[in-house]
Amino acid sequence: MRIVFSASHTKAEPWLEAVRQQLPGAEVVEWSPGGPPADYAIVWSPPQAFFDDQPGLKGIFNMGAGVDALLKLKLPPKAMLVRLNDAGMSVQMSEFVCQAAIRHFREFDVNEREMREGKWSFRKPRVRSEYPVGVMGLGVLGERVAKSLTTFEFDVLGWSRSQKHVEGVRCFHGEQGFEQFLAQTRILVCLLPLTPETTGILNRDTFAKMIPGGYLINVARGAHLVEEDLLPALESGQLAGATLDVFRTEPLPAGHPFWNHPNITLTPHTSARTLREETVAQIADKIRAFERGEPIAGVVDRQRGY
């Protein structure tokens, strides 16, 4: 078995060694143009030249949950495309989203700002039932986030393309369900896969259908958000603020209006980081299962985009 590794902005050797430890009988190498053909690829943001050079791949294993960047490339038509199911990301995502929602609900952001200004003040406690949290996307990460939010006694709603059931969460699905979901949501969390149908879904129409004074948390992809629609929604008061971890252009360009907006909290695409040992163990398990002819989780439907 030959496995080739190609990951942009990633030091290859620690990953290669981890894969060799998990699959000691495999030949594991970093990709270089013109190398011999491989059976499997482990990738993150590889160039098109990589796939042009490896047309006979049986499987492509992405080092993350989102595959939108890969689907823009011309992939070997017979290769199975597989994404990560979790690999330590769901607990990180839950931590991030819960702290962002609580920080807004409890007005810790206001407290921090006022304390920096030398102000010591108390604010009237908000009523939890008036801040229902809606989670868009109920995959592995979205379901974990939604369940985690219920532990803080928020009213939690979930929306997905197809019908789902999550204990303790009011679930909606499809186009008709989307409007019903938004009408009952004040804190909106985006965890959708990026597809042609979800690109730009966080827009002025979506914001207008939420409970006024809403809050946006985007931890999915920057292209979900129509950036030009966010600032007017904040100015009008339809949205009270936003926490953004992802952006259309990363790093966020200098001079971008999001940098200094008082009601936008920014983080550098760090809500859920890829953990090497967990990721390699999961990919190795899937390769072994595939070699035995067993079904594996995380196989991407290229038409649906996830």
C-alpha cells in the first residue's frame, strides 16, 4: 500500500511519521511532482497538479470536515472522497460556540469593554428564554454543539436540509422549515457545509427573519456570509453583534471594516483545530476498513457537497 501526503502550510514529517506508526506496512511519502502512483492520499488544500499527477487514487482522505475547497478541483473520478467525522473537533467547536453564545447573552463583552474604560456598572440580567439559539447544520459538529448548548438551559433549535432528530433540540428542515426556524431564533450559529445552495445564506433576508436584536456566530465558512449585508444589519439593530471565526479572504485583509467594529468579535479560523494524532488514527482506521471491504463513515456525496 502506498500513501501520499499533500497539505499546504503544514510541516509534513510529523504527519508522515504518525501515519507510518498507525500503518506500519504502508509506504508513506510526501508528494513531489512525478512521483510513483499511490493508492491513497491524505490532503489539505492540495494543488490541482497533485490530482493531475495521481489519477489512479482509490481514496482521498481530507484532514478536515469541510471539503468545499477540494470539490472545486478536478478529482480522479473513481476515487472515494472522505472527510473527517470528528477527530477531536466537535468538543472544540462546542467550547467555542458555547462561550460565544454565553458571552453575548451574559453581556460579558460589554462588561469587558466598560472595565477597560474604567467603568464599574451592573446590568439588568437578561431572560434566558428570550435568547433561543438556532444551529444551522446538524452533522457531527452541529449536533454536538446543539446538545452542548442545551446543558446551559438555552432553548435550542436546529435546522438541516433533511429531517433530523436530536434529543432536547427542536428540529426543522427544508425550505419551509428554514423560515419557521429563523422566526424563533435570536442567536444564530452557522455550521453548514459550504455548497452552491448554502453560499451566501447569511444575508439580509436571513437576518430580517430572525428575532430582532439577534446575534450571529459563524464557524463554518466565510462564503456563507454576505459580508456587505452584515454591517447594515448591525447599524439598524436587527443584529446586536456577531462572532466571526471564518472569512471570505483569510487572513482578513488589513483595513477591512470588520477589524474595528465594536460589535464584532473576530478570531483567526481557530474554533476547531485539526488534532494530528486523532486525525491520523481515524484515517488509518478507515483505510484498514476500506481494504477489508467494509463500509466507512464520512464518504462525501460529490453532488451534494458533503
